[in-house]
Amino acid sequence: MGLIDNINKLFDHRIRLGIMSILMVNEEVDFNRLKELLNVTDGNLASHTKTLEKAEYIKIEKSFIGKKPNTRYAATPLGKLSFKKHIEALENIIKNQN
């Protein structure tokens, strides 16, 4: 088995890596908070969250708070497992660089 077998291409992009990192330590996060933490545009964040949702790594819940739309994100069990494997693969690459 090669060193990079468990590297997940979906997490190659820094924004998707950031989204998953945030969702690994928070039960759920809303759109504005994610946008603020990652310092990205609305369109950029929407595009990357759609990619992760399509892979079933995150779930997106839309609701209204009063008359304002609210979008919340949470990592799915599959997303958490895939991200953990990705991080472990990176750690293995680092460990094996001796």
C-alpha cells in the first residue's frame, strides 16, 4: 500500500480542508460563521460546501430565523471518517520522511 493511498482529493483545496476542520470540532456552524472563520466570499463558500455535500461529507440545513434565511452545516459520519483517514494519511507521510 502506497503512502498516499488514503489522501483524499476532495480535501486538497484549502477551503474544503478548512470547512471540514471546523466541522470536526463544532456540532454545526452557520454560513456566516464559516465565511468569517475562513475569510471567503459567499460564492466561494457555497461552491465548496456544495462539493462536500455532493460527496455526502456534510449535511446542509436551511431554515428561517424570523424572516432571515439561515443555512447550517454539519459533518456527516462518512465525512468525519473520511477526514480522519485523510489526516492519518498525512501524518503517516510525515512520519515516514526519515
